Amino acid sequence: MYTKTFKVKGMHCASCASIIERTVKKIDGVESIAVNNGTENAKISFDQSKTNPESFNKKLEPLGYSLVASDAHNMNMSASEMGMSEDEHAAHLGLNQSKAEKLAEIKDMRNKVISAIPLAVISIFIMAWDILAEYKAVPEMSYNLGEFFHHLLPIMAAYTLFVVGKPYLLGFYRFLRYGKANMDTLIGIGTITAFLYSFIVTAFEKSLAPFINVTQTYYDVTIVVITFIALGKYLEARSKLKTGDAIEKLLNLQAKTALVTRGGKEIEIPIDQVVHGDLIIVKPGSKIPVDGIITEGASFVDESMVTGEPMPASKKVGDSVVAGTINTSGAFTFKGTKVGAETLLAHIIQMVEDAQGSKAPIQALADKISSIFVPIVLVIAFATLGIWLLVGAGPLGFSQALSFGLVSFVGVLVIACPCALGLATPTAIIVGVGKGAREGILIKDAATLEKLHKVDTVIVDKTGTITIGKPTLVDIQNSSDLSDEKFISILTSLEKKSEHPIAHAIVNYAQDKKIKIVDTSNFEGIQGKGLKGSIDGIEYFVGNAKLIQDLKLSFDTAKLEQFTAEGKTPVILATSEKVLGFVMVADEIKAESKQAVDNLHKLGIKVIMVTGDDERAAKYIASLVGIDDVMAHVLPADKLLKIKKLQTEGHIVAMAGDGVNDAPALAQADVGIAMGTGTDVAIESAGITLLGGDISKLVKAIKLSKITMRGIKQNLFWAFIYNIVGIPLAAGLFYPIFGWLLSPVFAGFAMAMSSVSVVSNSLRIKSIKL
């Protein structure tokens, strides 16, 4: 089964999405289709031997929709040539095309709105004059001026309906021909009814005068309603374009060319021609084109656009660099290890696209309502007209009942809008996922984002999450006459010949401090205890307490035990005569860990640390950070059992780990969070990946989830309330009690603003500080 993502043209509302899904699902060979109104994407799984995109468009085009997979500019470039998967290629090209087409479409919408606004202003002026004259606030309009407007309004209404309102007429036509109704259908039926009624009254004024009020026409309603709705759709389209700018910004991070060394020469080639093993030169200020490892030179690289880290990272020979980041200072050469769709940036882009196109469970109810919304509204509108004529004709008279019935009929059709319902969830998800990506928080899908806001317990792995994840020299206890620098120099010179991870921690410390390393002689390892060697004719011993006991030297064992209880490993330096001192090596606690745990507590979340380490050491680290509970001596299977136990107790559990050896626990947790560092990111192993391995981003991710879900609930509340109150008000339900009858003009304005308000509320998420 083949899955492909298409951009959808002609989709304007949630009902459109429902029509497209139902139509394509009926095609033989289609397994599934998911249409997202917010991103205007359709993800289709189908059997290529039975059907193809051309078949989809054959069914959709008569209904006013089409699917687009590529654009003319890149028509001849294959996915492999662009270094992308087929699905990523389609989405990428669709994005490029849709951006240009969308801008052209918005420009056309703007031009039509600009042309309609003066007509709407004139209509509102006439309506206001008539209302004010009725209450004696202004004198009645003169006969000549009245006649002028009487003949001008039909011309203005015809232009507005047949030019600006063309999409709504097409919606009405497709409803008549194919029986498919969407938001355009409702507006089309409402405005064409108002126009045709007014035209008939104008054309047959004398003949109809004995039966109905021929002075009451609705040309102004046609003009103002279409103008308001067109204005609303224009503002909505502009706002929706902004919701998806995270993807565009990520795509803009990609370098277009790379400077490579081939055949002893430096040549600049397009990015899609870079292959594994290419030696790539990066000059100051240049973007890094692909992922790789530095082979020559050193620099500081701005990785903020990928990891969210604000400070440039120091890079030297052997360090990894990722595509899309910027070299800030020195020049260096690196070997390309990941190109095209393999790069971290490509993974991030694909992940953000997938997440923005996915649906949150909270959207299910809105989708169900949207799928039946338009037919129900049509029934309500015709029922409203019928009830006014049947019930209202007696007390009001036929002429007045018909007038009220038409106003209510048009008002119901115009005010009812599935758009606000359809946009409530996807626009907030698009903005939320995009904001997360800019903060170095990669969200796999909308369901994960929704679930995260309910989390009440977070389980964190000690190594790599609370701590740095590698041994670091954290303390120096120098009891000799030597300076600390000389002490470390001797210790490092001996440890340099060892392959033990603790030795690497000591050597790294010395190199960072630029401490001199000298030659040693008579080097010898002492199994299970340490090593020995000579420097300047003096024999030194380096090792653990057992080695010192064998040498029969005295030392402060109580002090060593105190450090050991804190999870630190002592490395003692001695001669054959006395102990010179010792250093402590430990997996250092991350600087941000304590603040992150404090912030999780402020959110009402319990934090549990799991580790395979000694219980005393684990409890000591937990006490420093403020963690609530500790599980020590645990295996990966034990983590899984702990999560299951918490879940059976009714807790919603998030697990933060390295995404590799914690895979079973990450999968079991309600939300799995991988702590990604640099390029070594297991993006696919969890629902959320925190780039840079920064635990403070876990707090930001939970806050982002809460903010996004709050935005969705606000959107859904107002979308439902708007329709629940607006439709009965427009139908005239409150007229017998309060004398309220909503003008279609106000209905059109309310409908237009409902979608704009929903999108604007979603965009507000961008500006909220995490």
C-alpha cells in the first residue's frame, strides 16, 4: 500500500474536507484518506495497481476540488535527486507550489474585496438612512435620490453576486448537479434567493403590489453579506498562511549549495549532488549543507534554529555538525555522513509536517458535526421559511410573514458556518507544533500533544536526563605540596595511556584547562586497581582504595566513603611513600535539572527518577535536584513494570529517557519523551523528542501542550456557542418573545468574523512565552 501527501485546491471549510474524504474513500483501491482543513493537505493510502492520483482528480474536479503533488518548477526533479523520500518530496513540492498559488489566490481575493467594499458602504448608507428615517432621526430620502438608488442597487448587487460571489454560485450549482453541499452552498442559496426575490419584485412591481410589499427588496443584503463573507475569507486565508510558517522557516534553513573538495579542487555544487564521504568546506557565516563530522579546523556553530540552544556551540575535530546550522567564526572541513532525507533537519521538517497534518482526538466530535452540518442547516432554513409562512401569515399578514421568512431563511443560511468548527483544532495544532519546533521540541503527532497536557507523573532516567550522561571530573582534593595544576598534570600524564572512561574524564578536564601533559615511562596497568608509571624518575601510583591499601599507605577512608555515597568515584594519586591526594569523577548533574524539577512541581507533576545505580548515590542526586521518588538498581524491564503500576493506579505517565535503551518504557508510557543530543537523536523512538537533551524543554513541552489545548477548547467553545445561539436567533426563534429578528447583514458579518476569531486565537499561541 502506497501513501502520498497532496495539497488540496478549492477547499474552504470542514464540510469540504468531509466531502473530499467521502468521495475519495469510495474509489476502489483507496485504503484510507485523512484531510486536514488547517494545512489543506490530504494524506491518502492507496493500491497503485488499482488507482492513481488522476482517478482522484477525475472524481473531485467536478465538485470544485483538486489534488496537487508537484509544481512546474520542480516537475522534472525526482525524490532521489532532491535527496528526499517520495512522501517528503511531494509535501515539499506541494508546499512550494501552494505558497505561490496561495499568495496569488489571496491577492485575487483582496482585489475582489476592495472592489466590493465601496458598494457595501453605499448599501449600508442606504440601509442606515432608511432605519434612521423610520425613527424620525433624519428626513426621508428625496424621491429623485430614492429612484437613483432604486435603479443602482440591482446593478451593484448583480456585480457583487456574479463576480465577487462567484464561488458561492458555483457551490449552489454543484449542489444542484451532484447533491454535495458545503459552506459555499449555504451562502450561494441565501444570497441568490435574496437577489432573485428582489429582482422579481423589481421586474414585476405593479403586478405584485396588491399581494406583497414591493418597496421591500434585499439587494443591499446580497451586497453586504457577500462583501462581509469575502472579507472574512480573505482575512482567514491570510491568517492561515501565518499558522504554517514554521515549515517554511525550516525549509529556508536548508543550504542551496555546498563547497566540496573533489580531485584536489574546491568546487561549489548543488546540495542534492552531495554524497556520503564528501569533504565539505564551511567558511565563516555559511550554512552547513549536510550532517557530518569535522576532520579539520575548529569553530563556533549557531545551532539555535535546530536545537533551540541560544549560545553558539564550540566545534572541533571529531565533533558532529548538522545541516541548517550556521558557522559563525573559523573555517573548517567536515566529512558528510548524512545527506538528503537522512539529515536531522530533513527529519525535523518531515516530523513537523506529519504532526501538523495529524488530527487530535478532541477534533473527532467537531469532524462528525461538520460532516452533517450543512444538510441540517439547509433543512432548518427551509423549515424556518415554511413556519414563518404557515404560522406567521395569520397574525402578521402574508406580505409581512413572507418578508420575515425570507430574512430568516437567508440569515440562517448565512450565519451557519462549519468553518469555525473545522478550524478550531487544526489551526491551534499547526501553531503549537510549529512553536515547539522553534524551541527544539519535536512533536510526533497531535494526539501526543493532546495527551501531554493531562500528564501528572513524569519518570526520568538519571543518566543523560538528570545528569550529563558521561563521567566528568567534579572535585580535586590535593593534600600534597604540589600546585593543583602540577597535581593534575601528573595524574593526567599517567591516565592518558589508559582506555578507561574515568581516565578519559580526567584527560578531558586537563585538555579543557590547557594543563600540560608530560611523557611517562615504565607504564603498567594493575588489574582491577589502577596503574603505575614514572615521571622525572619518580614512580607514581593511580587507582582506587584497594591499590592504596596494597601499598600500605594511610588515607582518609571516611572522606572517601562520604564522596562515594554521593555517587562519585575516587581516583587516588600516590607515590610509594604517601598519598598525594585524589580527584572525584562523577556523572555531573545538568545545570538546568533542579530548576526543571521545581517547574514540574509548580505544574502539579510528580517526578520519579529511575536508575541502575547504587541506591545511596541515586537518593543523594535526587535530594540535590528535588525529585519526589527514586528507583535504584532497576533494569529496563523494571522501568516498564513501574510505569504499568502507575497507570493502573490512574496516573497519566510521561517517561523521559535516551530513546534507545529506554525504548520499552517509552513505548509503554502514555507519552514517551526522547532526550536527543546533537545529531544522535532517536526521533522515531518517542512521541516527543527534546533536541539538545535539555530537561528544561520537558517543562516547556508540557506548558506548550496546556496552552495549545486551552486554545483548542476556547476555539471549540466559541464555535459551538456561536452556532447554537446564532442559528436560532437568525431563524427568528426569539421574535415572538423579545421581538428580535437578526438581519442577514449582521449574520454575514458574524459568520465572517467567527472563522477569523478562531484563527486569530490560534495565532495567539505564537506569542505566549513558555
